[in-house]
Amino acid sequence: MGFDALHSIPAGRLPQRAKLFGIMITRRGFLKGAAAAVALAGRRSSANERIQLGFVGVGSMGSGHLNGFLGNSEVQVVAVCDVYGVNRDKAKKAADDRYGTTDCRGYTDFRALMDDPKIDAVVISTPDHWHTLICIAACEAGKDIYCEKPLTLSIGEGKALVSTVRRFGRVFQVGSQQRSEGNFRQACELVRNGKIGKIHTVRVNLPNGPEGGGSPDEQPPFSLDWNMYLGPAPYVQFNKDRFLWNFRWFWDYSGGQMTDWGAHHFDIAQWGLGVDTSGPVKVEPIKGELPTKGSYETYVNYEAHYEYANGIKMIAGNPERGVRFEGSDGWIHVGRGYINASDPELLKIKREDLKEHLYLSPGHHADWLNCIRSRRQPICRAEIGHRSVSCAHLGNIALRLGRALKWDPIKEEFPGDAEANRMITRPYRAPWILKG
């Protein structure tokens, strides 16, 4: 449902509590989000008016986004939120110093930030297990969204999130910034235009996962709300190995390198294959080595093979990074800062001489801001991010079950496989709920 369709729903037709796309929202919350969307659409008629931004999660990735937007005259950073006071205070100071004021508001609870009517859009850079709930709250509050990858912790979260973004008509950019880099677009355009013949294999090369951890439990830092950090994840005592960057190596919060780097490279693989809103039909685990020491849980060495309905194979594993497309007439290998081809002359082909052109982004942040003003969808909308990380989730599920799986990318389920279907979603710790 698009933006205009959202506002065609009569207020009286929505019950006091409505189940929309697997989440429970109130009539009041729905109307609040709709009103905010209308107000934002009206305000965006002024091209010179700054977009008011809020940030949820301002650690390593969040601070990088914050610094980028602080240098952009099109926006004003008006609020920051983090459960760790050290990060929150540092981010607030950076914003205040940039604007020469003390007006940037600091929050510990993202819900308070969402209730701020002055905020037009939010940038979300929390650990993965928080992405979906915060994004849904932003949709209900009528705010546009830039969310870091991997977009979700589970396939079920992605299904609910995509539906919610559509329902509320939000402009949603997933932080898969490789789509906005010219070498990745060039590679995908050459592949889509048949310059290496009929594609038979794409290799998604991912780094090894680490071994580590094993620190003793302790009291959390004074300025950290540990219970809020865990949120919907199971409660455990504070341990520094589960905090900040290293959350990636625990199943409760992430999926290891399969999801962390996989979200980037599966995204390019599916872009080049032209299956942005679909996926493979089969996944087979080949190798999955877990850590043998320390407390980290996710795969250290791994490989999974996928197959699409048209017979194209996708091989995900390590250690070489980047994406390599292999066709009947040659290959193209692309990664950050490089693009190579079996025939170097392919890389000299001018874009205007190609028949099929892919989305040309001015930059990932700039593309999102442009789309907030125009109300178009950006280069990596929510469904694309969901389908990309679904490939990673499928790989992890197959590895953990230790057997080949069939997948229906239309229904987004494992046909006739109850055990695998139970792994499409993950349970939430009360009081957090995602009903589907």
C-alpha cells in the first residue's frame, strides 16, 4: 500500500486495536503515524527546509553516520538515543558543537525519541536484534528511516517489517551502501546486459568468523542500561564480550559473518541476478565450523550452496571477499575499491552503450534525503534489504540443522518442513512482542 492509499483509510474503519501485518498497533498509534506522515509531506514542499533527524544507536556505526550527517546542510540533528550514556553524551556533544547550541536532545529509550513530533526521520544503528522493533516504532510515529544492515535478526521479522513499511508509506533506506558505489553498479549492469554470457554461478565471498570471548560476567558500566540493551533477547548477566562490536558473534543478537558481511554481498549478488524481491529455492550446508574455544557462538569457517529456480548456483563462503559472477563467456569480480574481469575490455564499455541501466545513486545518504523530499523509494528499500539478509538467514538455518532445505521465496517458508519453519522466527523476551 502506497502513501496515498494509507490516507484513504477512514479513521472510523480502524478498530481500537488492529492487527496489521503481524504486529498489534492501536488506533491512536495508527492515526498518529498517519498525521505525522501528512505533516511531513506538507513540510517537504519547501526544498530549503532542513530535515530534522534523530539517531538511535550512536556507537561505532552510528557515530560514523552521525558525523556524515552533521556535515550535511540539508539536515539538522536534533536528537540522539543510546542505552550507553558514554555514547549518548559524546553524540549529543558532537551535535551541539556542530550547531553552536545545547539543543540536541538525548534519550535512553527509543520510544521517547519516536514521540518527539519535531523529528522527521531517524537513523538506526543498534545491534541487529533491535532493528525491527525500532523500525516498526518509527513507522508508527510517521518517521522515515535509514537502518543499518543486517536489516533483521530473522526472516519472520523481515516479513513483518516490510509489510509495516508499506502500510505506513515510509521512505526506508537499508544501509547496504555498496549499491551506491559505482564499481558495484557497473558490475551488475554488465552482468544484467549479458556481457559475460549466461550466468551459471555467483560466488559470495565472506570473511572467516572470529574465535574469542570467555571473559567473566560482571556488573555493567554505570551509564549502561543493560536490560534495555538486551531488549527482546534472553536475559543474561552483563559480559563485555557481548557488548559493543562483539555482539555480532552471539546468536541472540546477530548471525556472525554470514549476516554481517553476507548482508552486503548477497545484496550485490541478487542485484546482479535481477532477483531483488525473490530468492533461492534450495540451500545446502557444505561446511560449518564453530569456535572451539572462548564464548563466541557463530561460525568461524563455513560454506553454503544455493540454487535459484532458473538453475543459477550461488556459493557463499570464505575467505576471499567480494562477489564473483561467472558466465558462459567470462567472469566479473567486484569488491570494495576494485572491479576485475576475465576480459579487461569489458570494463571500458560505456554506460550509455548498455541497454539496461540500474538505479544511479548520488550517494547512500544523499539518495535517502532526496527520496524523503520526493517521496520515492530509495536504492535499497526495505524489501530489498529483507530479501538480501534472508539469504544469510537461510544459510545459517541450513548450517545449524545440518541438512539441505527447500525454500519457497513466494510464500517465504520451507515447504513441509516444520523443524525449519520454526527457525523463521525467534521468540522475544517479555514485554517485547512481534505477533505474526
